[in-house]
Amino acid sequence: AQTVTQSQPEMSVQEAETVTLSCTYDTSESDYYLFWYKQPPSRQMILVIRQEAYKQQNATENRFSVNFQKAAKSFSLKISDSQLGDAAMYFCAGMDSNYQLIWGAGTKLIIKP
Amino acid sequence: DAGVIQSPRHEVTEMGQEVTLRCKPISGHNSLFWYRQTMMRGLELLIYFNNNVPIDDSGMPEDRFSAKMPNASFSTLKIQPSEPRDSAVYFCASSPQGDYYEQYFGPGTRLTVT
């Protein structure tokens, strides 16, 4: 079974700076997907970025990028040029062979103006 | 395009009452997922459907919970009887056929059982 661990309950960053959110996972599967979801105060769950395990290239979506270290089972999210609208809970998740998302506990991101 | 629609957005009920949560997936999506989010347990998958058929309900906590998907555009999650420990945010998500990897979430229903 997969497990996903987010060790940072809360992170803060100055507006316009860069912040990295950590995530580690454990799986026995050879092919899997990893995701970062954002949950703003509105409570909606929004997909930020996804990474296919078989791809060596790190996924990028505008200001959001991942550092995928397969051997270390690490999947961190980097947010560049942080904006006030980035304030939210960020959840790391992995998908198992049954297409079920396994969730981390979440990291609360605070943006300081 | 409208996203996943859930109703009600908030529900307050007394212990022992029946609660029905509703979800309308994105048109054309063939897979539907029900999740529960609590502070203690985080996000948990309760059940998911593919082409209106329940595929895996191993996450349903107990027999008091039931879910149906009578057609491609509607699903319900029912709790009967409700208990205070059922208080949580319940999310519905849908994904396109063949792409479980991109799940689109609804706004959630905040359930409070007193």
C-alpha cells in the first residue's frame, strides 16, 4: 500500500519569494502518479500539478514546479513568485493501481504581504 | 462549463436523522468519487463509480453509509442514521473516461451532526 507523508504542518513565505513544500511517499508499485492539490479557504480542491513516475522530467505549471526524486521517494512542490492567492492548504497525493488517491496530511501555506 | 456540483453546501442535522448528499459530475465524465475530509483522518476515499457502477466501496465506514449513481449525471451519498462522528466535509469528484488521474472536485458539503 502507498503512504504519503507531509512533514510540514505549516509554512510561510514573503510575497514574491519562493517556497518549497515537502512530500515523501512510499510505494511498491513501479508505475504511479503523484499530485499536488490546493485547497483555499473556499474549500474547493484544485489540482495544481501532476507527475507520472516513469517520466524523469519534472512537471511544471507556470509558477508551480516539482522536484521529483524517484530514488529518494521525494516529491516537493516549488512555488515561485508567491502571491497572496496562493495561500491555502496544499495536499500531496499518490495514486495506486486501483486509481485511488492516497493523501498526505496537508501543509498550510501562509503568504506574508 | 459548470464544474462538479454538490448540494447542499451546508447541512446541520440531529443525531439519528437521515442525511442525503447530492452530486452532479461534469458532463461527459464517466467516473465519480466520494471523499470525506476530517481533521483526524484527513481525506479518505469512500467509494467510486465507473460508468454508474460501484467499483470499490471498501472505504465506506459502515453500513449506515450507502451511495448510489442511478445515471451518469447524478449520485447520492446517504447516511442513515447519522451520528456526531459523521461530521465532516464530503467531497464529490469526477474524472473523464480513461483518465482517473485528473479528478475534478466539487465544492464539498459541510455536514454537522449534533
